[in-house]
Amino acid sequence: MDLHYSPEDEKFRLEVREWMEQNVPNEVRDSASSRTTVARKFRVKFYQGLREKGWMCPKWPVEYGGPGFSLPQQVIMMEEMGRVGAPNMDLGVIMAAPMIMAYGTPEQKQRYLPPMLEAEEMWCQGYSEPNAGSDLAALATNATIDGDDFVLNGQKIWTSNGHESDWMFLLVRTDSTAKKKQEGISFLLMDMKSPGISIHPIHQITDSSNFSEVFLNNVRVPRRNLLGNLNQGWEIAKRLLTHERVGVYSGDLIRRSLESILQYAKSERITAAGGCATSKVLIDDPSIRQRIAQASMQIDAVCALGYRNTTRMLRGEPPGPESSVIKVFASETYQRVCDLGIELQGPKAQVWADHGFSEFDFNMPKLMIYSRSFSISGGTSEIQRNILAEVVLGMPR
Ligand SMILES: Cc1cc2nc3c(=O)[nH]c(=O)nc-3n(C[C@H](O)[C@H](O)[C@H](O)COP(=O)(O)OP(=O)(O)OC[C@H]3O[C@@H](n4cnc5c(N)ncnc54)[C@H](O)[C@@H]3O)c2cc1C
């Protein structure tokens, strides 16, 4: 693993950093720092800026309209986006597109990829169901063939940005008689405006509603919207999940939160037993300094794990078991960082509405609560540990 970037890459980093500083709208950064929701209009504004610059879809190859970045350049883009708290790329761009490139027909590539590149169509992921989360292959949403269409009935849940999306890539059961439940699943692309779809945003503990329940009642999806072959959905889903686990967590995004904790610790006065503020600030306490330093080292480790994966890919190897290691360690590091912020806040951590409190006091409790979801989305930590135990370490089930 070589941790050094070439001089050209460092020059590129400076250019990206300057652009991000100037072009990531504040509304987006504010939403991103509380990690609650980034409304579509703000995301689209950011994506269109990237498009104008020629940097939209940083991981796409040139043949599909991507900028053709080298792997180190892709990493730099992700690092610099995390550093300013920019929103993630749309799920269509980072998840559906690589699958469409790998399994799609020429017509499907022509239909779906250009609107992603132009930030005209947003996508959501329809995997989870009320009785199929960790055990995804238990999904029950049924698709029967009727003429030129599939007819879908069932329910999806926890659909991020479902209420703001134009398209959903989803898994459906197309053969309920298959010997193994994984064998009867297909991967479809569904227009969210199709008749029979009803979308119910879920109100979250963070006070926002950025995911939904999606009910499907005799929804007709043209057969041409099948990705890959009939009943090949599980293979595509597994391949896509590797992208999801590698792509979601950036050490720089975690560092952004730690940085705000550090600034807080430098300015917030320590309160004495009687409730009076002393002349000392939190950072004067050696145990607090140690906790911040320890968190910083853990974030370095998150970055190093990411670099190890990048090195594998530079050698032409697919993302390895590191995907699960990164997912567990990064999400839990993020939670530890947020817990530290809450501890430093003390009683102020109970603040929920903005009654003249500082931005930090206002954001941190919501961020801490939202951070609990990081070890659930994209496969829970328990499931990642199962994968590591069984697949990587070869331990018995
Ligand atoms: C912020 C967020 C965004 C999401 N976005 C989407 C989205 O856009 N699209 C989508 O389809 N889904 C989405 N999800 C859903 C997510 O994929 C599921 O929540 C996740 O897969 C877990 O499934 P579940 O909630 O049904 O929990 P369950 O599978 O019911 O698990 C409950 C608990 O049991 C544990 N458990 C289950 N099985 C095992 C086992 N074999 N061994 C050990 N422990 C086990 C789990 O770790 C967990 O602690 C999102 C979730 C979150 C939190």
C-alpha cells in the first residue's frame, strides 16, 4: 500500500478542494452536517454544478460520459466531497449505473445512463421489505408476467429518498417454486410514476422523513425493464451490495464531525460543580484531549482501510473482504465520534429545537441519533461480522 499521491494528483486535489469550497451550497452542507436529509432541489443544484465542471459521475468510464478519472482521482473526489460535507452521489449514479453498465442491453444503457449524467432523474433502492432486511432473499414482492409487462404486488420499506425519486431499482420474486429462495429473484427498473404505487414517508426520530414505505398494487412494469436475465436478480444484488458497502463511508466525512467537536472543545468553558463556568475550556482537560486524539487515530485507520481497498483495485482485483471490515469499523467509529460530542455537550445534549443555541449544540444530538443508522443501512454490523467470520475466517456457521 502506497500512501502517497503523485504531484499531478495533489494538484488535482487542490483544484477539487477549491471548487468544492466555492460550489457546495451552504444549505447542502448544513443538511449534510446534521446528516438528516438533503432535499432534492439542493442535491440537483450540486450535481448540475459538477456536470458543468465535467466531474459528474466521477467513477464512470469515459465511454458512458464519465470524466475518466484514474482510481486515485476518484478517491480524491470522494475525500474532498466528504471534507466539505457534500451530499453523496445519487443512488442511480453509484449503484444502479454500474449494474446497468454490466448487465444492461444497449437500449437500457441509452435510456437510463444519460439522464443520470445530466442529473435529470433521481433513483432509489427497493430491496428491503417488512420481513426481508438482513435476510434479503426472503423478499415477497411478487412479479407475475402478463403479456409485455410484469405485474407487481407487495411492499418495500426504508426506501431512502423514495418520495423524491423518479426511478427505483428493485428486487422482486419471479419464481416462487425455485428450490433455493435466492434463485427466484429478478432485478427490475421501475418508473415511480407508474399507477398503483403509493409512497408513505416515514417520520424518523431525527424529526425528518428521508425514507419511505412504498406500496405496490398491480403495478405494471414493462418486460424491457428487466435487468439481466429472469431470475438472475440475486447475482446482480450481491454484486451491487459490494459497491454499497465500499462506497458509503468516508473517513473525511467522519473527520469533519470530529473537527467541529475539536473546535467546540477549544471554545466551550468547563462548568464547575456549582454550575458556574470556569476559566478553563474543555480541551484543557487531558482526558478530553486523549479522547479526541484517539478518535482521530481511529479515523486514520478508517482511511487506511479505504486505501487498502483502493490498492487492491489498482492491482485489478475486485473489492475484497475489506468491504465488510470498512463498513463495520467506519460506521462504529462515526458513532463513537458522535458519542464523544454528546458527552462534551453534557446537559445541553438534550437540546432539540433551536432556541438560540450554537450550531454545534443544535446539530450534535440529531447527528448522534442519526449515526445509529450507519451500522444498520447497507447490512448491519452483525451481518458484516457473520460474513467476516464465515467467508473470510472460514469459521463454522
Ligand atoms: C438510514 C437507512 C437507509 C436505508 N435505505 C434503504 C434503501 O434505500 N433501500 C432499502 O431497500 N433498504 C434501506 N435500508 C434498510 C436496510 O437495508 C435494513 O434496515 C437492513 O438491511 C437491516 O434489515 P432490517 O431493518 O429488516 O433488520 P433485521 O434484518 O430484522 O435485523 C434486526 C436485528 O437482528 C440482527 N440480525 C438479523 N439477522 C441476523 C443474523 N443472521 N445474525 C446476527 N444478527 C442478525 C440484525 O443485525 C439487527 O440487529 C435503510 C436502512 C437505514 C437505517
